[in-house]
Amino acid sequence: MFRLDSVSKSYGDEPALDGVSLAIAPDDTTAIIGPSGSGKSTLFALLTGLMKPDAGVVYFRDQDISRGSIRELRQRIGYVIQDGGLFPHLTGHANVSLMAAHLGWPKIKIASRVDELLNLTQLSPEVLARYPAEMSGGQRQRVALVRALMLDADVLLLDEPLGALDPMIRTELQQELAKIFRRLRKTTVLITHDLAEAAFFANRIALLRHGRVVQTGSISELQDNPADDFVRQFVRAQHLNGAQP
């Protein structure tokens, strides 16, 4: 689905990504993980087309993102960021239906799709009548997920989607998201700093450090066959001994 070939990106003299090559398989969940400053957020921005690499190429379905239509790309990629990223001046319904209305969907089609996604995400219709400030953190994330899925995009990108939630809500939403991912069978990319969360959701994990991919594989491979001391220490620091989903 995505392929990065020798991708680099810097901010001034500071490299954020340094020659990253990575393939993200279709119809599967891949987690991009690493400590703060490892390049995760920059990678997210490149996948969404919000940034262009300084060197190398980011491909989506074998098409160079930088040479394609960003508008078309955005319609094929749904994304959720920490705390939802909803427009605060719009109700939940206006948030989730904004792009569909912009594309000229009939009102009956919008209503049908919203109902379908509310059922999928187990979100009460009453929540969509509220503004983001009137919603709980978990409700905002569910509304953001509905928005991301509204156009039935090919890919779902999530950047620390559960990071701002309290532990109880986070655990509940993890369970619900896992069920949704299995049901949809979409290509999903999860950006996180939490290895337990990566292991819970993803079949494949890419661990970044200082803008480079140090190891890719399953959680078992990272635990049992770490590529170097950093991988070993990272796994140990997150207390993941035997904590597989």
C-alpha cells in the first residue's frame, strides 16, 4: 500500500528521518513506534501528504505521492490524531459530514453512511449534536474515527489516537478499535510510543530511532531476536515480557 524508498526529511540542520526505506502491507495493521524525537510524527505527515520528503520517494499504491493529486490522496486516506483533531466550531455531525457534503453527496446518502458508522463505532447519535468541547475524550475519538471512515478511504492512519485518554477509557477504546479493524480489514497504520499498544493492534511493528528504522517484525521477533541493544532496552523498558495480544 505504502512504500518509502530512502526517504529523508530535515528541519533546518536537524534530520527527522534519515534514509528510511519501509513497506506497509495492504489490508493489515502496521505500528510505527519509537521514543520521542524518533521521527514518527514526520513519517505520519509524509504518509498523509502534509509534507514532502527532502530526498527519496513516498509511494501510495505505486504512485509517487509528490506527483499525484493531494486532494485525491486525502479522499483515499482517513486519519485520526490525538484528541480527535475535530473542528471546535462545528458539531460532531458537521465534522463527520464536512467532506461528504463538500463532494456533493446527497443528504440521504450522508445520513445513511453516518448511521452505518455510528452502529460500527457504537456511538450514540446524540453525541453528534454536541460540539467537541461538550464531548468526553472517548467520544471525541469515536467521532474522529467516524470522520476518518466517512468516505470509505483505502487507508486509516492513526497518530497517537489514545494518548490523551485516561487508562480506563483507553482500555475500553482499544478493545473497540481492535474489533473495528478486524471487521473493516483496511490498511491501518498506527503511530505510537507505546509498545504494548503496538503489540495489541498490529501484526507488524517498525521501530524507529533517530530517524532510522532499526527493526521491523512482529512483537515476538522484537522480543526474542532484537536487532541491537537499543531494541533490547526499548522492549525491556516497556515491561513487555510475554505481553502479547
